[in-house]
Amino acid sequence: LTFLAKDVYGQVANAVANVINRERFYPPEQDLLCYHVGNNGDPYEGLPEMTFHFASADWKLPPSNIFGMFRSGIICLAIKDGEIPSLGILCSRTC
């Protein structure tokens, strides 16, 4: 997972929720922003890209680097709020 400062995460989560037109899924064991995506086709289709802005560069990520499969037919934003901001492995992969 990627962790962002609470206020930054809140802005990101709201922006993501405002652009995704899919049914929400609320996992009981996790506080994650999740959606039903079905089991056919590309689960990332229609999900937003995200750009991280750094002092000297921008880092544009495809949906597959910011969302992860939670279980069959459910995809979740792989970003949460945390005490220490850090980029997770899913976010930093280049494939």
C-alpha cells in the first residue's frame, strides 16, 4: 500500500470517488475505497490514472499501479492515510 498524510489522502479519495462510476464495495475487515468490477474483461478499464507531483518531476501512474484486486470482482485503491507517507510496491512497479 501507499500511505499519504491524512489530509492529502482525504483529497485523493474524494477525487477518485467522484470520477468512478461503479458500485462501491465496503470490505468489513479493511478501511479501503473499493468497487465492484466484475470478472470479465479488463478490471482497470474506466479507472483513473493518477499523477504524483514532486519538486522536480511528475510521476504519472496507470490504474494498475494505484488499484489492486482485493478479491474476485473487487478492486480497491491501494492508497490509505498513514502517519508516515510512503510509496508502496504496487505504486512503484513499472510494468
